[in-house]
Amino acid sequence: MSLSRPTIPSPEAPTAPTTPATQSSSSTSSAADAPEFPAILKNDPQRTGFDPKTQWWVNYFKIMTGSITPEGVFHYRESRCIANEERDCRTCEKWRDWALRHSPTVVFLRQKIEALNGTVDASNVVCARCPARLTEDGQVHRQSGGFDPRSGILICANEIASQSHMEDTLAHEMVHAWDHLRWKLDFVGDKDLKHAACTEIRASMLSGECRWTKEALGRKNWTLTQQFQDCVRKRAVQSLLHRPRCKDDVQAVKVVNQVWDSCFSDTRPFDEVYR
């Protein structure tokens, strides 16, 4: 991997891709075949009740009293992310540096990536604010991080809530980096979506983001049976939906199912699921 700065998503991007790789690696033919995404909703103070020119605490009080719509709450949150960008990036970099030095999972993956002549360090793991998007269908599109085979890893400073969240996100993207170096796979899925589906299954499985405690306490999913498998499958499908070549959720589910057995059983470079 090169050490250039990963591409940071633009809030004006009409297709709202989720990862830097999706944004930077799509070809002209991919763009032509890509599905059309719903338009992004921009704030209208008369419609939402949120006025960015008003002091933040006034808007916060209006939220508490129900004077701002859910759409307005989204735009308020984005305005606070912009205002707190410098602080969030400092915190993100502190958590990143700690993880690179002390997290057992991250340190192990760094060693395995180095064995493949790759490098993951502070120079190509970049903390930055990642704009979220609210589309006309009411869906909010966020990301915690992204991997670009040509530049490195992006960590979304405004979405990382804790040191543990940083470790999960960094481990997820580092699994992608290892897969890319080991297999030279089609990460974006321009030629074969099965490659993208497989690395997303493995990244969700091995990073720790689907462990039971996180699902139960963080996402309020108290299911005891098949919880881990369901989480990995769901997150792989969601990630695949943002690949330009993926037409819809039906195709995403189909492709994930096609590679599920082989990819879910493949824990390399770990001996087993560690987290």
C-alpha cells in the first residue's frame, strides 16, 4: 500500500459511496452500470426547524422540546461534527496510536501485513471527519472507516465513540488490507462482486464488531442463537450494497450467500475468531 492520504467522501457526492475504495476505484463502466441512489436532503430551516445560524444551545433546547424534526436533528448533528472536527480528530489520533502499539488484534494484523511487504502505521491510517448523508428515502448513510488499496485506511473521527470502537474499526479495515495483499482480490467488485463479499464477511467476522456483547449492549440485539452469523451476514450485505456494481439488496444477499460457507470458515491470518 502506498502512503498517500485516503480519499475523504464529499457530502455532495450524489451516489453516496460508503468507503474510500468505492469512491476512488470505480471505473467509467462501473459508474454507467451503477444503480441510482436517492437524492441527498439538504437542510431547510422552515421545514426542519433547525437554523444553523442560531447558537447551538438554542437548537439543542429546541430539540429537547420537540421543535425540530428528525431531519433537523440529523442536520444539527452534522453541524456539531463540523464544529468539533479538530477535537474529534485529536481524540481519534490518540486512540489510533494506542491501538497500533497496544491492541493485541491490531498489533497481530500489523505483523501479518508486514510479512506480506505491506505497512500500516500513522502515515497511512488517517483520521478525518466523514460527512453523513440523509437521502430522500429517509435513510441515513454513515461510515466508521474505509480502506483504499492504493492509499490506506480512513478512520472517521466523528463516528468513533470509544477506544474499543477504534480497535474494531481499525481491525476491520486491516483485514481488508491483508486480503488485498495476500490475494490481490477485486476489492471494489468491478469484475467480481464475490471478492468484495468475501472480504466483507471476513472483516466483520474477525474484527470483533459482531461479538455478542457489542450486539447486545450497543445495538440492543439480545438474540442468543445465530446472533454472530446474522450480524456478519447483515454487515456484509450492507457493505456490498455500496459497491457500484451491486444493483440491489437482492443481488447483495445472493452474492453473500454464494461465498458464505468458504469465507465464513476462513479465519486467516488468525487461527480462530479472536474477538
